[in-house]
Amino acid sequence: MQNLSAGVACVGPCCLLWGCTGHITNGWSSMGFALPGAIAAKLARPQAPVVCLLGDGCFQMTCGEVATAKRLGITLPIVVLDDRWLALIKVKQIRRQFPLYGTELQAEDYREPPAHYFGVPARAAHSADALEAAVRTALAAEGPTVIEAVVDSEHYIDTVYD
């Protein structure tokens, strides 16, 4: 995905994924920043390609802003990293030997996303290649696109530090 980074601004906790220019709030624990922040970035620089990367918990908090992006008519790939947990909070609970409480977002197996959110098309990405293709397609779209990327959070306990 290295070629995708040329000139793309990413907004959200995972913006360094492609080595893009990015705006993040790591350390502030400000869940829900990515989608409104990405909309603001696109409004501030309408000609710049902007990609929103956020977790499924943050998406649940601010998914109504998808309708705002549609109303504004902005091209905005919204990549939702779906790991079925408030995973960073789960890691903290495990490390502190607390019981897991309130962090599971979805117990059932993953299904395909709905056809749309507030009239904005939604697509699934089940591999890195599918994600790259979906983001490229979304960057060429006439409006926003939601891309649900299923990810495995099991390695977070070894790779995420708090």
C-alpha cells in the first residue's frame, strides 16, 4: 500500500498505516475524533485526498456524521477497522487484571456490511489488497464511501503499550 500514501491525508488513530500526512489524537483518548476530523480536513483542503481511519467503537460513536459527509458531497473514504471490541480498553483491562467489562461490541460472527449508511455506499474489505482497491475506488467516487475492514485484535496485547 505504499503507493497509496502519495499526497493522501489520513485522519484518525491509525493514520500512520500508509505513512501518510496525518492528524491523530493518540494519548488524548479522544474516541470519536476521526470522522469529524476527516470531514474538517476535507473542507479545509477540498482538493486534497483525505482518508478517515477509525475503529468500530469510534464509528459507533459518530456514524451519524456519515450523513453530514453525504450532505456536503465530499469524497471521503471512511475505513472502519472492525475488530468487534473496544480493543485498546480491553488491553488495559487485561494488563491490570480487571475482568473484561463493556468492551465487546459484537459477539456474533462478522457479516457483510449493510449496503449503505444514511445513503452512503458501504463495502467490505477482507484482505489488504481488497482494502487498497476499495480505498482507491472510494478516492475516485463522487461522495463518501464506508469501507469495513475486518481485523484481528489478538496481537494488540503484545503490540500496544499504554
